[in-house]
Amino acid sequence: AAGSDDSYLARLNPEQRAAIETTDGPLLVLAGAGTGKTRVLTTRFAHILLTGRARPWQILAVTFTNKAAREMRERIGTLLGSPAEGLWLGTFHALCARMLRRHAEVVGLTQSFTILDTDDQLRLLKQVMEPWRIDTKRWPAPGLLGAIQRWKDRGLTPARVTPAEDTDFANGHARAIYEAYQTRLRQLNACDFGDLMLHVTEILRSQPDILAQYHRLFRYILVDEYQDTNTIQYLWLRLLAKNSSGQSNICCVGDDDQSIYSWRGAEVENILRFEKDFPGAQIVRLERNYRSTRHILGAAAGLIAHNGERLGKTLRSGRDDAEGDKVSVTAVWDSDAEARAVCDTAERLRGQGHSLAEMAILVRAGFQTRAFEEQLIQSGLPYRIVGGTRFYERSEIRDAMAYLRVLAQPADDLAFERIVNVPKRGMGPAALQKLHAAARADGVSLAIVTPRLLDNGTLKGRSGEQVRALMNAYASTHDILAREGHVVAAEHLLEESGYLDMWRQDRSPEAPGRLENIKELIQALADFPTLEAFLEHVALVMEKDENAQDARLSIMTLHGAKGLEFDCVFLPGWEEGVFPSQRTLDEGGLKGLEEERRLAYVGITRARKLAMIFHAGSRRIYANWQPSMPSRFLEELPDEHVSRHTSGGRQQRGLQAAQSLFSDGPVVASRTRRPSNADTPAPFQPGDHVRHARFGVGIVLSADRHQVEIVFETAGTKRLLSSFIEKL
Ligand code: ATP
Ligand code: MG
């Protein structure tokens, strides 16, 4: 039906129509959230096909996520009345992988090259680094891998890295190692993720005939979320779009206010210089928002107005039911109360006829999901974690849980096997087999037999030493468990076993989030009287099977929510140090803060009908409750679009108490549920001179009952357990 008339155009406003019908020449659609940019791209794709301007495989369409690509493919199918096949539609990486398979030999690979995951990359890089004898304490391999990745994001092959670029890492050897790493990859007929774009861009740069082939193939190029392209993606697009005929049918849509990936190398400047790159470019602005009610738009606009560097756009509601409810800001007593408030509200809304499928909790950081997951499970509300893994299924959480399982139950061989070589302790399959054989012969578990094999010399050498250190960590943890309880013990075990250090030294972008998750796990322990009770709880939580048919509430990060929309959006954790994040506050720059504010703007504008913000008066940091300050973004929301609440009278008092605590200075609210020795003061004061067996002499920066942050003379700054520190 759609093919025979142009009814698909009649449903659009005049500016949107213009953006679709201006098929030839470069076009930039610059518009705010929810104005139909993605819809324009999708309709434009269908329009080009329906008007016979191109065949399906002659359009190159780039989306930001695989999910977005799937959705676009489906909608195009609907508009065309039949599923579309053979499309060049996908993410930058997916499209480049496909291109690289066609021309792999140009860069010395064969068509069947493999794509390495992060673990493989790291292992390979470590091998490659060996001849340089780099001090890996100072220059750990993951950091170097990060540097290489950033070079790749900027389109720099080893040959293009200038000596001036090569100063900050590994004493100026980074470029040479990068080159050796690339050579090794080639020998293995492999590439890493960053190579997909880098290789294809090199091919297009160096092989005019291949480039010309693509210029003939792609008559139209469509790009969503253009504000978040990084340099290499930009180079790739420009190569493909600038053909010799001078005609570039490229259409990019984007919103500078939603640029939230600069930490991954995205350059919002790309959008600003579109007109320069493509002379004669037309710019279409869309101003009517069809997604959200007037109050939601007003709140979002008021917030983003606090950013300095903006192109400036008008946004008004295009909906008839425009007014809607104000954005709510609810203060709750603590993070547990926040989880309850969100779940209660979700349940109430469901009772009023909203589907759970139309609700989402959008968090700033992955660690926040745990409290919501547990509350949702308790309330029997089905949920899914989008673009991520349920908290207790995340690999670092499973590792940490395995450490704790061995502590509670030395017979747990499965758990022991999981952790004995994480971090790496040289326990390969052969060594593990020896363990198993000995354990079988003695009729005991692996954790029990191991000390014996250490004593009789079966396990020896470097790997033996490392396993001995692990067993010693368990021994000292058992003491602490008896003396100080399971929370301190858990932390001690993860610290002394080297597990936390493994992630601290990891320079991959996910590592800080993993550390936060582990911290959250330790905090969760405090809710249970014993380690065993906690382990049982997790086992039960994990067991609850969900019915796949159920409508489910979505939990995801704000970054992952880009481009999506929901009727009801929950925005928890709007507190200083959570959102804006502590890392942003520590860095202290305006740029980081503006990016956080754009993230807040993205969050609010995901909502069609209800945007509900929450902030807690206190959050648990380790076993202590610390008061937290409301996010600065809350003050920036215009009053006329916001209604402010506190959740319950008792909570109100608690909140004020927590806040007054804060105004008296950074006092730690002791509200541990386990009695232990909650009231004993911290054994160290800032400024104390101390000594640690391994790290030497240092000065205390901060301290609580369990933990001391110390800056050491030679070993840098570390957080350590107070029981291992000696006052001088
Ligand atoms: P974002 O910046 O968040 O990616 P966007 O600009 O891509 O947003 P879309 O997701 O394309 O916006 O559209 C937002 C919502 O408005 C969608 O539900 C879409 O179907 C609807 N919409 C877009 N244009 C119109 C229109 N002319 N009439 C009615 N609804 C529309
Ligand atoms: Mg969009």
C-alpha cells in the first residue's frame, strides 16, 4: 500500500518532509531530542527505494547500536511492505567488518581473519612487549592497549604516529610496540576491534580503485547520532561520501546536546564543521517534539540551558495532549528507600494501566542496578537489564562470589577452580590436574589439598608462591571473619588475594565500573547477619526464573538509553558523586560537567509521559552510611515544570538529619546494621605517619574504622585495611 502512494509522507510535518524529499546533495538535520530525526532517516531510506532512486544495497546507513539497526530494518520493511534484504545497514563496526572481509588481502589478512576479544588482545600485547623489558608496574599492558586504541580511534596507524605523540607511554617505546603488535596480529591473521575501522579506512585511502567502487555502489549515505562519531568514523564517512563527481548524497542527523561519548573519542566538532566539509550542504532544523509532554520538555530545556557551548535549538511540543504531569523530584531517606520508592511507584503505575514494558529505570553507573534488581524481585515485578548483565551474573561479581564461597565452604571445588587462576597465578590445566588427582586420592577438596601440595613441593616455583599467597590470604581472612565479621573479611580477602588489584591495574574502560560493582557487592553483605545467609540469598535470587512472555520493566544506563523512548522513566541517584559522577567531580573541568549535563538531558527526554527523578539522603560506602548531597542538576530544573516531594515523614526527618550532618562537615553517619564495633573511632587520623610491610612509609590521607587511605613515599596512594598498618 505504502508503495503505491506517498501516504507515508503525509504523516510528517513540513520540515520533516523537506528533510526526506531533499534527497540529493549533503544534508544535515540538526534537532533536539524526540523531534523525529531517526524517523526521518528511516522514512528517507524507504522513500529513496520507493521512488526508484536506488536499489536496497545502494544505500549505506549507519546506526549507533545493533539494536537501532534491527529496529530500523524492521521499520523499513514495514514501510516497503516486505522485508528488506542485503542492506548495508548497521553500526560502524559491523559495516567495516563486512568491508574488510572483501578486501582483507590489501592489509595482509585473508578473508577468514578472526576478531580478537579484549582478553586475547591483552595476552598478545604482553607477549609483544616482552623484548622491550618495560617496567609493567609503571606501564601496565592494559594502559598501553588503551593508548593504542585511542590512536586507532584517531585514525593513526603506527606510521602516522608522530614522535611528539609517543612521549607519554613506556618511555617513548609505545609506537614501536604498537607497530610490533600490528605485525603480530597480521601474522595471526587477526585484528582487534579498532582495526576494523582503521584497516578499512587505510584501504580506502590507499586504493583509489576500491574507493571508486564504493562511490559507484553507495548512492546515498545515512547517519544517525552524528554528534557521537569519533575521528576515524568521521574519516571513513568523508572518504565514502566525497566522490569525484562532487555530488555527495549524505544525510546526517544529530543533536549537539546529546553528545555523550567524548570519553570514547567522539568529537562533537564533526557536526559543527559539516557545512565546511560538504560545501552547499543544506541544514534542516526540526523543532517539534512528538515524544514528550510540555513539562518534560520544559524541564529538559531549562537544564541544558546551563551548558555554555551549544548551537542552540528551539524545542516545542508537537503533541496535542501537551501539558501532562510535571517532572517529579523525590527526596528519599537512603538508597534502599529509593529502590522501594521506585518499585512502589512502578507497581502503582501498572495498577493504573501502564505496561511494565513502557517503564525504564535509567542509571548513571552499573553498580546502581543491584538495589533495584533485588527490590523488583521481592515485589515480583519482571525486569530486564538492557545492554548489560544482571548484577549477580556479571563476571566480576561471579568471581568475587566464588572467592566468598570458598571462604564459607572450602569444599566448593567449582568456586575454587574459578578463582585459583584469577588473577593469573600460573595455574594451567596441567597444574590443576595434579590438584584434582591429589584431592581425589585424599578424598578432600581442592582448597584443602592445596596447602599439602605446597608443603611437599608438588606445587613450587613462582606459581607455587602465588598460590601460597592465596592460601595465606584465606588463612588471615578466617581470622578476620571471626574477629571483625564478614563485611571486613570479604573486603580483606578480595584485597589480599590480589583480585581487586587485578582490576585496578586494568586500564580498559570497563574496569572502574567493575570495581564499583565489587564495592557494591561488599556493601550488600552488610544487609545480612552472616556470610552464609548472604550466599543463600544470592542463590535464591538467581534461581527465580522469569517468564519470557511477561512485559518487563527495563533497567539500563543513561548511555545505553540514547535514541530510545518510554512512557515512564525513573531517574534515580541524582546526587553529587553519583550524577554528576565522582570521576567528573574529581577531574574538576567544565567539559566533563557539561557532558554529564547532556547525559541528564538525554535521560529526561527519554520520557513520553512521566519523568521521575529520585535522590537519596545517604548512601552506603563500605559498611558505613554517608550523607549525600542532592545533584546540582536538581537546582537547574525550572520550578514551573517540576514538583518536589519527600517520600514519607520519617524519611523526611532522616533526610534532614543526614543533610545537617553533611553541613557540619564530612561526618560519617554510623548506621551499620551489624553491631560489631560500630562506635569505636577510626584508629588513624589524617596526617599520621605509618608503615606498611609491603609499601613502606607513608602519610594517612583519610581513614575510617576499617580503611585507611595512605600516600606512600614510593608506592603512590593506596587504600588499605587498618589492621595491616602500623603507626610510627
Ligand atoms: P532522539 O534525539 O532521542 O534520538 P529523534 O529525534 O530521533 O529522538 P524519533 O525517535 O525519531 O526522534 O521520534 C520521537 C517520537 O516521535 C517517535 O515515537 C516518533 O514515532 C514520533 N514522531 C516523529 N515524527 C512524528 C510526526 N510527524 N507525527 C507524529 N509522531 C512523530
Ligand atoms: Mg533518534
